[in-house]
Amino acid sequence: MPDRDLILNAFLMVPGHHAAAWRHPLSTPERTLDLDYYAGIARTAEAAKIDSLFLADGLSSGRRGGARGGLEPLTLLSSLAAVTERIGLIATASTTFNDPYNLARAFASLDHLSGGRAGWNIVTSADTEAAANFSREAVAHEARYRRAHEFLEVATGLWDSWEDDARILDKAAGRPVDGDKVHELNHVGAHFQVRGPLNAPRPPQGHPLLVQAGSSEDGKDFAAHWAEAIFTAQQTIEDARAFYADVKARVAAAGRDPDAVKILPGLSPFIGSTEAEAHAVQSELDDLAVPTDGVPTQVWRQLGTVDLTQFPLDEPVPLHLLPDETDVQGNRSRFALIVSLARRERLTVRQLLRRLAGARGHFTFAGTPEQVADLIEDWFTHGAADGFNIMPPLYPSQFEIFLEHVVPILQRRGLFHTEYRGRTLREHYGLDRPANRFARPRELAA
């Protein structure tokens, strides 16, 4: 039995992570704007002691729109904070199309309202359609990460601008705040000039949990410096182990504790009472998805503007027409994963579309609850993962099957907890609360 606790995050994308989930008879895409629907999923996940919920985000509607679009993550998670008590709440927000002050304030607010359960999935945005919505041009890959580094320096500084005991509310003396413990940041950099302090007290967690999802070289270096959890996409345990070892080494080289960065590969499980039933669930969804409008648009974006639907579906993927990874300004790590998958398995265009329809390049697996638990245990105990970003292909049915049948197996094996380890998201992930940069010199002097 490992001496650490498995982390399980539920990636909340309704009606499911499979591109064709909205067409499935069991799905209810008409409820994707319904708060009660999300609240029910959140409470069910919390009852199973799932560590956190995660909401992705996009800042454009896509070329043809889609059934999944909709609610802004921080708004929705603030609502879910009111109907849950323990489960963590992680929202995606871009450093490319936001400013540090507003975003730091928004995440501080969510952390206060939830009692210390907020997390920020930090992304940089290359989407030209999103850029057009913000009166901007798309930003090159390296430049996005330079901005992101400075963005995090400012945001974490703003969260620290109030010391933990700065808010005293002394009615008799008429002093709501100890002014000596509220600090201006006075940041002047290449991208931002921010005086501070933040107009909100320090969050309960000190800083909301910092999550990162990029796996390019720039992304891994950024994660080594800032991330406390990493959502990644790996297709084999060998690739996952290599990524795990690489990132942990980079974290150590950056002067941080590798155990303080949790790596959670994406897993989209198709679960059935028998293996044949699980494969039938997957095939039914795959058959609904090929070809659909949504999948080619998605692949077009990830493969550097090469539209595969212009090629015969049953011919091999034209790898020779794809750009070099270094020329891709979008998601380089996902581009590399898709190209590697097509080359390794010698896929046709149709086969690649089917594979990507399942979870956009994340690992898909069809099997019984025992087989899914075996896979999770294998990756967790053999240096490939600290936990998993669970991506149900169909909400709520496949998610409920995972909670009702896979989670109890993991608990019986002593891999996953039967009660929450604390009240905050950091406690769920086994992470310390960060020290305040302004208070530290005073503490040392004392």
C-alpha cells in the first residue's frame, strides 16, 4: 500500500467529455445552463469524497458552436460553493485575456465564500477567435508564457498584500484594519504596473490552489516554478512515467519540493458490468461522433490549422503535411500527443477522429470497475500519477457508475480516503498553506 493518498478530481463538462455525448439518449444537453443540474452532480461527487471539481473554459464559441458552451466557471463555482461543504472548486482562467488585479480578487472572493476550497487552473490562450473578442491579436507561444510568469508574480503578491491578521475589526478603537499589515505591491514589469494592495483580505488558503495544464517545454518550466497540481494528457503509462519524472526533476531544480506538486493525468473511463458492455458504450458514442461538426473543428485547431476532413477518412493521417511542433503557436503538447498517437498506431483520419472524440487526446479506457481500478492503481503505484483528472464520457450516468462502483474498490484497497482529510482544497491535496512574503521578515526578526 502506498504511503500517500490518491487524489481524484472530477472534470465537470456536461453533458460529457465525449464529443457526441449531447446526442446520446441518456444525455440532457438542455440542462447545461441549469444550476440545479450542476448542484446535483457536485453533491453526488462530494458524497463520494471526490477531492475537487474542475471547470474548463473557452473564450470563443468555436466555428460552429456546440452543446457544451455556456457558463463562466467562477460564477458557477461560486453558486456551487453555497450548496456544498468540502469538495474543492477549480476554475480555469486565462492569463492572456485578464489582468492580475481583477483575477486575484475574483479567486480570493471564491476562496472566502467557499471556506478555502478555491483553485485556479492557469492557462495561456492562443485562440485567434478568442483574441478577436478582446480587441487583441493572438500572442506567440513563448510570449504568452513570459506574460504568465509575471501575471503569477503579481497575483500571488496581491494575495499576500494583506497579512493574515491584518483585519482586526477593533470597534472600541475604531480600527477595522491594522494598516501596518496591509502592503502596497508596487510592481513594475514588462506587462503590468500594479500598486496594490488587493481590496480583499488574504484568502483562507493563503493562495488558492495553483493548477496548470500545459505540457510543452515552456509549460513544464512554468509548472516547475508555479504549479501545485498539474492536469496532463498521456496515452501510455510509459509516457506518463517519463512526464512525471521530468516534471518532478524540474520542480526540484527550481528549488521546490517535488512532493508539493501533484500530477493528475486525464482519464476518461467507459465502464460496463462486463468488458464487452464497456466497449459497447464506447462504440455507441463513437458511432454518433464520426463525422460531426464538433470533432473536425477541434482537431483542426489542435493540428495547426490542417483540416483533416478535407482528406479521405479511410486514408492514413497525412503526417507529412502537419507543421513542426516548434511552429505551433497553440497547444504544442496536445499537438505532439496527437501526432505521436497517429504515428504510433498508424491511424487513418477516421480512426484518429474517433480517438479524439472520446476525450480530445486524453487517455480513454473501456472496462469493468475492477479493470478501471486496476489501471488507476497501476499508474498511481508505479510513478505515473499522484491522482487522476476523471473525465466521464457521459454525465451523469457514467460518472455515477464511477462513483458507485470504482471509488469503493479504491477505498477497499486503501488507495482512496473514506473521509475528507480536512476542509480546504490544499488539505485535500496534501499541500501546505504558503507563507506570506510580507510577514516572513517580521517573523524571523521575532
